[in-house]
Amino acid sequence: MTTVRPLNVLFLCTHNSARSILAESLLNGMAGDRFRAFSAGSSPRANQQPNPLALEALQRVGMSTEGLRSKSWDEFAQPDAPHMDLIITVCDNAAGEVCPIWPGHPATAHWGYADPSEVEGSAEEKEAAFRNTLHAIRQRVQLLINLPAAAIDKLSLQQSARDLAKR
């Protein structure tokens, strides 16, 4: 019996406090043992705490927030870090930054989302921004986890992930 290791996916965003945290929790909560998600940022929040509205949005849809923290992408460029199969930037700033050289040259894709933490207005408007971002990310995560095995082999993974950004 062959054991297939899950595909490791790293979601990147500048501060690793909202969009990448949402994506990490959603993929881990929805993918079973097929994928394993992580998140990081180029300039993570100093106190290592995700945005409270991101955590609330996840909790409202039944996703785990245990262990989520803002962390530097440098953690995942270390020799003892998990090998990444796919790296997805979820904010335009992170997509344009010079990323570390990732061991194994993983597939890459960009899924851009507006930053819900930049929304100004009432508490309800801010919560709605996080909820809308969560639902947009959830749609792409659902598509990713439902890709057939042939679409996530090493040669096809990058194009498959990039195609999902168009949906």
C-alpha cells in the first residue's frame, strides 16, 4: 500500500494577518489529507497575531483558528522547513516582492484579493469585507481541492493553480 504525502501549499501575503490566514485555515479545514496549508508574509505583524476580524470570520463558518499566527516567509526558506509544492500569493504587494528562493522550485500562482483590513466604515462594513474575502477564497480553495489528480501532478500544478485565479 502506497502512502501519498499531501501537497504542501504556502499562502503568502505581506503581513500574514488576513487573506493568507483565511486561505491557510480554509484549505486545512476543507482538504482532508490531500493538501496541507501554511501561510506567511514578507513583513508579518509584530505581535504575531492575525487580524481579529479574520479569526472571527473563520470561526463563524466553523473553521479552526487554533495555532494561527503571523509569521515570516523566512521560516519556510529554512533547510528544515516543510517542502512546498505550491506557493500562492493572495495580495498584489506580495506578488510583486522578491521572494526567497524556495527549495525544490515549487509551482507558483497569484490569487489576488482586496485587503479587507483596509476597509473603513462601521463594524458591520468591516465584518462584511472579511466575510466577502473569506467566501471568495473559499470558492477557489474548493476548486483547488476538487481538481483531478492529473491536474495536480508536478508538471500541471502551476498552470492549474494559475487558471483558478481566472474564476
